[in-house]
Amino acid sequence: MRKRRKQQGDNENADRWLLTYADLITLLLAFFIVMYSMSRIDAKKFGEMSQALSGILKGGEDILGKDAVEDPASGHGLLKLGNLKMLQSKITEKFKKLGRNEVETEITERGLVIHIMESALFKEGAAVLETRAMDILDIVYEDIQDKPNHVRVEGHTDDRSIQTNVFPSNWELSTARATEVVRYFTDNYGYPSEKISALGYGQYRPVRPNNSIENRAMNRRVDIVVLTMELSLKEPTSQLYAQDQSQ
């Protein structure tokens, strides 16, 4: 009897390692599922985190660097994208209620792009804001004013050449239009100059082929781009400019 009981006890002890092994495999599986989910949500963010952890474990310096320290209120990576989509919905709904179909919006890898047709802002071949432009720009400002993101205003034309005393080419016309919108925000509302910039692309960034009257009208536009926070953080700031000037 004693020998039989001893054999049963030995068998039980020998089988216990299987329970420990099974628990370990289960925990590893759960760990890899969580890590895989994180990498699918934001691959870039996941990679940066992995790099940082690797550097810390190796006893190196903080790999994240000063760019990783962000204002918590500004979000990370994107505005986030969900906030940009909410902003897009608000702006789109307001213009829909006004019956203004000269404005379109889209979300791209750069951020929220607000396309405003030339007919809503300027006379053809001119760069002075029309009275009808004020309502549109006021609505846009109302929704972007409290956002931490950088705003880039981009002027575009169609492929027809222009050569006047004021605008020798479409480069000057598109840049002047973008600058006029920037000045409206900064002069009328005091929008921070370091948070907004103007660019002119002339006829070289069309959204439609320049092969019809309708398509050319679509290409003559001003785009107001609310950049993602990732891109916004890469924009030069007035503080950096002041430091450069002092050196």
C-alpha cells in the first residue's frame, strides 16, 4: 500500500510542470495578441515605442529625444484623425445649411483639406477678396481658431497663362491669393502668424485634368489645410526663428 501511494504522488508531481508550461504558453499568446493589436493601430507609433524600449534596456540614452515631449493638449501623431473628422463634419454641415456648394472637404495624409473655389473668393485673374468671401472664411475661422494645428493656405490656378503688370505668371497669382486669405485671418482675427503659412502652386497641383471649363473651374481654388499634429510639430516656430537670429 505504501509503495502504491508513493507512485501516485510521484506521478502527480511529474505532471505539475505541464500546468506551469500551459500557463506560460497562454500568457505568451495573450502578450503577442496585444502587441499585434497595438502595431495594427499605429505602426509608426509602435515602432517608435519599440526603439525607445530597446535603447533603455541597452542602457543607452533616451532615443525618443526632445520631439517626443509634446503638449498633452495637442494630441499625438494626428490631431487625432477622429478630431479632424469631427472638424470636417462641422464645417461641411455649416456650408450645407447655407447652401454654399463652392466648398468641399476631404481627409488626406496631410490632414483636413478645405477646398474653396475661386468663384467664392475672387474675381477671375484677381487676388482681392470679394465681399462674398467673408462669410466662408468666417465659418472656417470659427472652427479652426482653437486648434493647435498649423494651418497652410495654398493657392491654385488652372493651366491658362496670365501675364499682367501685377501677376507675371500663375505663380504670383496663386501666391497672392493664398497670402490674401492668410492676411484676412491674421489682420481681422489676430490669428497667430506662426501657426499659419501661405503657398502658391500655380497650375501644377490640379485636382482635375484641364480639359474642360468645369474642370478648370475646379482647379482654380484655395485650399486651407489643417495639418496633422505630426506635420504641425515639424513646422518652424517663431521661437526657433528668434534663436537662429540670435546666433
